[in-house]
Amino acid sequence: MLAAPLLLLLFVPFPPSSGAQLPNQGQAKDAPMATNGQPFPWDRMRLPKTIYPFHYDLSIHPNLTTLDFTGVVRIQLDVHEDTSTIVLHAKQMRISNVWLLAPEGARPLQVLECPRFHQLALLSDSVLSKGRRYEVQLEFAANFSDSFHGFYKSSYRTSSGEVRVVASTQFEATFARAAFPCFDEPAFKANFTIRIVREPRHIAISNMPKVKTVELPGGLLEDHFDVTVRMSTYLVAYIVNDFLSVSKTTQHGVKISVYAVPEKIDQTAFALDAAVKLLDFYDDYFDIPYPLPKQDLAAIPDFQSGAMENWGLTTYRETGLLFDPDKSSASDKLGITKVIAHELAHQWFGNLVTMEWWNDLWLNEGFAKFMEFISLDITYPELQVGDVFLGKCFEAMEVDSLSSSHPVSTDVETPTQIQEMFDDVSYDKGACILNMLRDFLTPEAFEVGIIRYLKRYSYQNTVNSHLWESLTNICNSDVLDEGRIKHKEFCSKRDLQSGASKWYSGDELDVKAIMDTWTLQEGFPLVTVEVRGREVRLSQERYLKSDDHSLTEGFLWQIPLTYMTSASNTIHRFLLKTKADVLYLPEEADWVKFNVDMSGYYMVHYAGEGWNSLIKLLQHNHTALSSNDRASLIHNVFQLVSIGKVRLDTALQLSLYLSKETEIMAVTQGFSELVPLYKLMEKRDMAAVENQMKDYIVDLFRGLIDRQEWTDSGSVSERVLRSYLLMFACVRNYAPCVTKATQLFNRWRDSNGTMSLPVDITMAVFLIGARTPEGWDFLFEQYRRSLQMSVKSRMKSAMTISSLQDKLKWMMEQSLHGEVMKTHDLPGVVVSVSKNPRGYKLAWDFLRANWHTLIKKFDLGSSTISHMVIEVTNQYSTREMLDEVRSFFGSLTEESGSEMRCIRQAYETIEENIRWIDTNLPLLQAWLDKHSHRAVHEDL
């Protein structure tokens, strides 16, 4: 769920249905059979809508010694249609003693199992009547999951070497069924009453507060938890552990607790304060009280994703929650705060109001990602969160520029297809189009609309259109009855329609018509702008990295354009609803910049003299544009090279201005466009041009690098940028950096790791130290002993950058084994090694050799698997490597992943890299030859 750290900029190219059932929709190709050989009475992946659960009584007894669990569940049911069959989910568990509890008395039910669909059918010998309520009881038993999903085993090692076991849950998206029999689809909301049996040496926590503990025979204890609010199965959570906790109470009376393993409890204070502040913010912003009496945040030693929004018990990776003021970096603080903001936003977007089905996952994840930035901009302005939002849109565009992309809202059915929805399109594109809509409607009107949406659909399930309706006609009286006083004041001050008139005049604003063009079709528009005097000619087409131009046909967006000119600071607005249109400037201008601050999810091509006028502006007065505008120009011009709209030498000419750039967003975007060019060459035999490119980038940023102090001073953005620049300079063997980092590493090693290093420079120091076998071994020993999660993370990253191939291979093997390095870190290790010019073949060989183990551990279709597939292969640019990649993935079966979208994305990316090299290498060589013989500043 988390974005990759800035570290990956060095290595990664930056160019991770409604509910109605129609006849035959989702029908099995072959009639499913039960395990006993009988025909299974239901032939679809989605459950029938004949019966709905409304309450679960769940009793679980996990055994942390034998690593299995038993349980009993009683489910109360509402019958919506006459039926004699109850179909629900269960996966890889032993079911026994199944009873129907009816007013007439208890009677056993026949059980059929269909493992293919993870379904159980409970057969009654009499009809269950529409409108009546029944109860079923099932006993079940299973082993803890050996993946990171369902009810699984986690463990940690104390400083004395003792291994302790934790039992934890992760049910999103389709894994509650692996922990207890249930109706495991988001629309089947119910209340849950949970009881957990444990040993006295452990504690148990769940979604709700504990109401009592009962002593059982044999010295066991049973914790009883209060009944939950009405919610989906994927939000149920329980953990059996020996954690300690710290607590505070919010201004609204909610008890916040942070749980961690005992030896790391002193790293929880920052997260506790952040959670209190953010929950209070959301409580006020949404004008809907958080409905539970408590909110726990638990740091789990083994955790696949970044975090999980279980209602009342959010769970996190330790690196996503634990913060040491003396050892954690500015980027750690930003990252942890963003994750907490994301999961707490879900308590409203996702938990209180939930998508009807996984096709609209973006209603959960896009909103939570978007609210990270809205909430932190207000509660933690010093974190300067706006400096990273733009990067999310660029990351989404990278995926969305391929023909293998998918609409934000897209039909899915199987668990693998559902897992694949947890990608940059659902999260980052979702957030970026919401940001565009907020700018379009005005922030005040947008806030009124989303509060209306949350209040209207609390404890219910929604589809796309419910959101658009809530954002339409915001100032009518019906809406105001649902809203707040300040909303009435807002509407009395200004009419929303007059707000919309700044975009265009004429038709009534139709939010649904506009936003359907952004959510129901894949991709995004490229707007071409040609200025002739006061006349501006506009046209739109799909931006697509493909040589098949037919794939761009048939796409049309309603695009909220914004622009500014040299003649005025005013932001002008225009809604482009057609393929082409013309607008007129108030007066002629030297330059025009569209997509102001890149608030819109589209790229812009400046035809005619447009690019030249903007390049001239950047070279002579770059601060006339905001840093976001400068970053978007850097991004757009290099991306337009990929589709042949702009020559490479034009993009490189624009990059020359970067020698004067100091703002993080524009600097990192410069790196994001330039570094991938030499990363392609590192994996080919092109040492001469590769080294010229590396020298050009170092020379471009030499002034900024030289000005960096080796301290922790400055704002968050300045500190994050310092860390990145010094790391880059050392990786690129820039002599002043290597000398300083070597001195510091030697002093740190001589102190046996006790010397305090400025946090922001540790990556640079560690990666220089890891270049020698002795330095690498010392760094690994410090990694093994450290309890500071952020320090361990930086050490691990530095070790993967080393050129010592035997160490790189050993790291991947150790991560897979999971003893001294956590298996949940394996994907990050493999990806980082794959970016290493001495490690990329090792990573590819490792991925192939361990494929079946990896998809079992991390789950087919998961963002983890997709991330590995794409990142390990996305710097290949030869037909030989394309053939090798095709050969491996082409040999897989559907069960082992052959149909995954990420494989198509990998093929497309390599094909694009080949096209790019074939087309642009001669141009790049000629440009570098011309510019490498004189200092960059002479070109400005």
C-alpha cells in the first residue's frame, strides 16, 4: 500500500461492475463439482443474493505452539428469496458439525465443498422461507496460513535470541474465508461478536474493546469483545500476541493505542501523537463522529503490504509505524504520517461507506490516498506533503500509458483479478482525478459533496454514480438538510453553478458525464496546444506508448483545462469536451503554460514555437513558474519523446536549466527522466555513451550537490533532497562525496557502530561502506543487531547497491529463508538488486528459479508479485532479453500466473525501451558529444 522510497529513483525508470448479476455473468466454463463428486448447486464465483448475513458469533482458539486454530461460527441470516441452499465461502479449512438453528429446532445440514470457488453449499431438506430469519452453526479447523494473508503466523526475535510467535490476520481482499466460514464479499455487511481463546502469557486484540475475560479449564483464558458496527468481512481483525501498548485519548473521546513488540515500544510515541491528531482532524472534517470507542494501531513483525485499515484495529509494517527521533529520517517521518493518515481516512472511506464490489476499489483507495494529502497539508504543514503528490500522478501515468492499463472502474471477478486492482491506477490515478475534480468544483464545494456522500451512504455499499450524484447540485435545499451550517453559509456566499461558469458557459454542470470519461475508460489525454497570436488551438488524443496507432482511436475526455500566460498571473479555465476546440487569450503573450501546477491528470504538447518559448523562460527566469509547473514540463517533454512528438535534443535542451534548480519536486523529476536513460545502457554494451550520460547528470547537479551540508538541518523537503543528492553523488563516484563518506564510514566502523551519524547522510555513508567485503560484513552485523526499523531499512538498501555479487545473491536467498532477514522484505531486495548493474541478471535468475515459491508466499495477482515482475524487467532494452522474458512467462499456466496483467505490462515496457533506444540513441550520442566538452552553465 505504500509508495516506493525515493531511493528507487536511482534505479527505477519513472516514465504499486455493479453488484447486479446478469444471466450467465461469471458462470463457470464447466459445471463445478463438489469434492465428494456431486454437482455443486451454484456455478458462479459471486455468491447468490438469496440470503444475507446480519450477525456473526465467532469463537476462535489459535494455538501458537502447534500453529493451527479451531473455531465455531454462528451466522444469523435474512432470507431474501425462498431457497433450500446456503452458499458461503470457506478456503482450506476442515468443516464439521454444521447445523441449521430454526424456531422448529436444530437439524444438521449436508455440506458440499467447491475448492475452485472457495465455496460451501449447505443443503437443507426443507425450504428456507423468504422474509424469515435463520441461524447456521459451523465448526472449523485449519492451519495458520504460510503466506501473509488470512490468519497467519508472524514471529520476532528478542535481543537475547528468543523467537516469539504472533498470530495475526489480513483479510483484504478475499482472505476472511481462510479464517472462518463467511459471506466474503464487501456487500454482505454484518455485525460481529468475537471471542478469542488464549494462553495467559498472551493478549488478544480485535476490532472492538474487550468486555470481559473468562477462565477456561486447562489454564486458558477467553476474551470476549464488544459487538462491532455493521461492516464487511475483509475489515474483521484479531491478533494474539505479547505486545506492549501506549495510549492517549482524542478530543472526541476515542482511545488511541499503539501496539508493538516489547523491545520497540519506545519507538511508538510519534505514531500515537499522529494518530490522535489525524483522527480528530477527520472527525471534524467529515462531520461524522468516528463510531467506535477505540482505535488501535499495531506494528506486525511480518506484514506484506504497507498497512491495513481494519475497523478499530489498523495494522502496519513495523517500518510504517515505528519512529526513533534520534535515528529516523525526515522521509521516515513523512512516510509514517502518510500511512497513518491513509488508514485512518479509510475508517470513513472504505469502512463506513464501502464499494459494492471490487471493480470500484478506487472509491476506497483513491480517496484514502487523496485524503493523505488533504489531511497532512492541514495537520502537518511542516512535512510539505504537496511536494510528493505530483510524483503519484507521474507514477500512475507510467502504468496508464500502456495498452495493458485498465479503467479506474473495471470488471473483476476472480480473487487474482481482484488482487490486481490494488495498483497505481486504483490508488494514485484515483487520487489524482479526485484532486482534479476538487480543483474543478472548488475545494469548498468538493468538501460539501463528499460529506453528503458519506452521510447518505453510511454503513452501506456504493458504486461510482453515487459519488457523482453527491457532488452534483450541492447547493439545493435537500442537500443542505443533510449538511452543516457552514455549508449553508458557503452556498449563500456563492452558487456552485457560478463556480462552474469559470470553466464554460451553457449546459448545467454534469459531474457524472465528466467523471465517467476518467473512470470508465483507461488511459489519459494528451492535449496539443498551438498558439497563434491570441488564438489557441486545442486538440486531444490518448497518450499511448505503442506503435499501434489504432489503439488511440475512440477515446474522448471532458478535460478541465487550466492555463496561465506571461501577461498575467490569473489562472484561466476551459472545459474541453470535444476532440478539438479554439479559445482566445485576453491578450497576446510570450508564453502559455497549460495544466497549472499539474492539477489535471493530462499531459500537454506545445506545438509550433511553444516548447522553445517555455525552454527560454526556464533558462532565464525559471521561478516565474511554480516548482510543480517546472516538474510537469520536465515530465511532459521527456514523455513526449517516447511517442515521437518531441525530439530528444529538445528535451535535453530543457534539462540544462536544472543546473539552477533547487526545489525538490523539479530536481527529483529531472533525475527521474535522466537516470533511466543510463540505466537502460548499463544492461547493454554501451560503456562510452553510458559514462557520458552519467557525467552529464553529475555535472548538471554539481553545484547543488556541492552546497549540501553533511548535517540534519533544514526543512523536511530540504532534508529529503539532501539525502537523495548525496546518495546519488556517491553512487556515481563523485570524488568529494566518496571521500567524505569513506572517512565517516571508517570512523563509524572504528566506533563499532556507536558513533552518531547525521541521519540524512547515512545512506551515502552506508553504501560507500558496503563496497568492500569487510565493510559489507560489518554493515550486515549492525543490521542484524539493530532494533531501529528505519536504520535497518537504510542498511538493507545500501547492501543491495553493493557490486559484490556473492553478497547480493546471499541477501536474496536469506530473505527467502526468512531467518536473519524478513521474507516480507524479499520483494524490495530483489527489485533493488535488479537495478544494480552487477546484480540485474542475478535478480532475474532468482525470480525465475523461485517463481512458484514466491506466488504461493505473496499470492497470485498481488501488488507485491506485480511489482517484482515489472521492476525486475523494466530496464531491459534488447530483443534477446525480451525473448528470454517471453519464454519464461509464456511457459506458465493460468494457475501459476500466465494471465496476470503485469506480464503484459512487462512485455510492453521492454518493447518501448527497444523502440526508444533504436530511435534516440544516435541523437543522444550526438547531443552528449556536443555538450560534454563544455560546462553545462555555458549553454544557459
